[in-house]
Amino acid sequence: MFPRTLFAKLALSLTLLLAGIGLMYVLLSTGITRHYQQEFVQSLNRDLAAKLVIGRKLLKAGVLDKQALKETFHHYMMVNPDIEIYLLDKTGRILSYSADPGQVKRESVDLAPVRAFLSGAAFPLLGDDPRSFTRRKVFSAARLGLENGSTAYLYVVLRGQEYERIEQLFQNNFLLQLSGAALLTSLVVGLLFGLILFRLLTRRLNHLAGLMQGFSESHFSEPVRWPLDPRRQDEIESLGQSFNRMAERIQEQIETLKKQDKLRRELVANVSHDLRTPLAALHGYIETLQLKADTFDAETRSTYLQTALQHSTRLTRLVDELFELAKLDASDTPLQVERFALAELAQDIIQKFRLQAEQQGIALKIDSDDRLPFVEGDIALIERVLVNLIANALQHTPEGGCITVSLHQEGDAVQVRVEDTGPGIPEKDRARIFERFYRGDNGARSGQHAGLGLAIAQHIVRLHGGVLRVSSEAGKGACFIFSLAQHYG
């Protein structure tokens, strides 16, 4: 079965690698040793064939003396049994030899290596082995000139059959031991150090895997961190840093989901409460009218109908605000960003509230720079922000008060301020006024709104890359502030 752990895979890979290196070492060392051995033997016996010719009278009256040749073969085979001597004619055909009868298989020898030997070519030179059709061996050679003008060659194979047999036995034993010892030693030492190194490397990976496993088993609730080491800048350290960022991100998302779940439950509870009240009132008034319509006079019926209509209007407004907030949360409706004049938009909105402000005895005015630049944004959503802020200010400003919408350039943006002279926002409420369905203790709200107006305004401003802030002091009114980016083009 193939190993599954990283350490086991690395150990197996290292074992196979070292085994391959050991085998390659044996093959290379054998080949190189044989090459240099052949070169050494041939260089040492370079002049052997020539000395045979000089030391023996192989020619008699210009003719090859076969008896002298036979004696020469016999003498040198007794003195040096690792050579074999052959007499070749000018075509390479074997005329005579020192080997035992029946062992010579070739009738001729290729003279190209012989001519290269005589011309001084680099060693080792391999020539044909007359005892084999495929084997080649190092040799020594000398040229013999006959009186009839023909040429003969004395061809001496330096590693004869007897030498080859002894050498083969020695090589089989020695090289096998050498290669086996080298391979075993290399494998054991290399594998030992390799396993130690791999264990040091995989130990950190195992630690990181353990952190991940523990983080998963804790349902991503327990904070875990990979201990960063600034001295190490390898891939494992980079993986640990990525794990830390991932764990932090997962925990942030879990916290966000918990908050959203809490908001969802609060939303369901608040919506249920805010829907139940007007629905129950609406149902009660309509049911009363249905049962006692004949007993009510026209004024009483009108009062009941007016009250039912108010609850219906409140219910409609609540549903519309919930639908609008759901669309903003879904973020599936992209902003329709365009260039527009913020001062003109603010003036139009103030005109819509002018009559309501006069009826409440509240002064509604605008304060704007003379040369205000164009801004970028979704004009419909920005209109909703201003409407919500002004409507909120009208609810909290008493008769004789004042609401001011200020527009001033601040750097690369236009700052919008909606300020009233109402009772202000208590300190304990300021941090929560942008929460959905949150209602402060101010009696001016008295259940007329669901507490979604400021939440919608804050959400829209954030979609435009800004933040809706509030500044207030008890008894001195409240001021809501946000900015829109200036248009360039």
C-alpha cells in the first residue's frame, strides 16, 4: 500500500533515490575502472609485439619460419599466460596462433585498429578477439616485412582467456563486495540523515496540522495561532501566516454571523411587535365599525375610520421601510452614480417639508456656499437620506425651533449637516441611534416610527463610502453629518 503521510512518502522517495545513486555508482565505477585498466595494460605492453619480433628470428631466408614462430608462441605463453599471439597476413587473415586448437572462431581480424595502433593513436584501442565474434580487447601489434614484398602482422591479445577467467572471478567477488558495501553504506547514512532532516521539517507541518485539527474540532470558536518565527522565512512559515489570517477571518465571520443572527432575532421580534400593534388596532376598529355601524353617528364613524386609516398608514410605512432596508442589505441593486447639484436637491426637499414645518411652527432653512461643486452619488438614495434626517429633526424639534441644512465644501468633498434645536440626544442613546428598531426615551417618538429611518440613512451613506455621524448635547439639539465626494470631469 502506498504511504499516505508526507513523512512516509519522503522516506520512500529518499530510499529509492539513494538506491538509484548507489546502482549508478557501481555501474560508473565499473566502467571507468575497466577503461583505465585497459589503457594501463595497453600502454604498459605497447612494444610487446615489436620485442617479440626483435628477440626471435621469425624470418628465415625472407620466409616466415613456422618452427621458430611455434617456439615463440610456446615460450611466451609459458612466461606470460595472459597473452595470446596471432600471426596475420596483410588482409588480416589469421595464419597462425598460440591459442588451443578449436578455440579460435574468427578467420580474420579487422586491421583498422591495428593500423591505428601502429600510427600512434590514443589508448585504449580495442581490437577483435579471435575467440569471439562480438568481444573486443586491448592488444599490441608489430609489422613484419617479408622478402617477397608482402606484409604480415604479429597481433598480441593482451588479456587472454586464462587471464580473463581469473579476472572475472576476482571482479565478480571484489566488485560485488565493493558495490554492495558502497550502496549499503550510502543508503544507510544518507537515509539516516535524510529521515532526521525530514522529521525536522515535517514536525512543523504536523504541528500546523494539529492546530488546524483543533481549530476545526472546536467549531472554529477557540482562537489558535501559529507561533511566528521571524528568523524563518520558508514556505511552512508562509503557510502558518496564511493559517493565522484565515483563522482570524473565520472567527470574524463567525462573530459577524452571530451578530447578524442576533439582529435577525431582534428584527423578527421588533417587526412582530410593530406589526401586531397597528394590525390589532386596525382589526379592532374595523370590526367595531362592522358590528356597530348602524348605532354610530356620522362623526363617530368618521373618527373610527380616521383612526383605522392612521394605523394603516403606519403599517404601510413600516412595510415600505422594511422592504427598502432588505434591498439595501441584499446589495443586489447597484448604485446609479451620477453627477448632480446637491444644493438644488436639498432645496427641493426643503420645499416638500415647508408646509409641515410651518404647521408645527418650525423654521426650516438652508445654508450653502455660493459656488458649490457638483457631487457624485445615487441621487434617489441621497434624497432618501435627506428626507429621513429632516423628518427625524421635525419630530424632535419643538414649536418655535429651527432646522438648518448646511452644505459646505471640505477639501475634495461636500459636507452635509442637518441641525435642529430640539432637546438633543442623551449620551446613553447616541451610540445606538443607528441601530434598527432602536427607540430612545424621547417621548416625541411615542411609537410613531419603527426606528428604521436613521438605520436606512446610515446604510445609504456607507454605500457611498462615507459615515453618518451625530453630534449632540442634551438641551442643545442634534446635528447629523455626512460627506459626498466631489465630481471631477
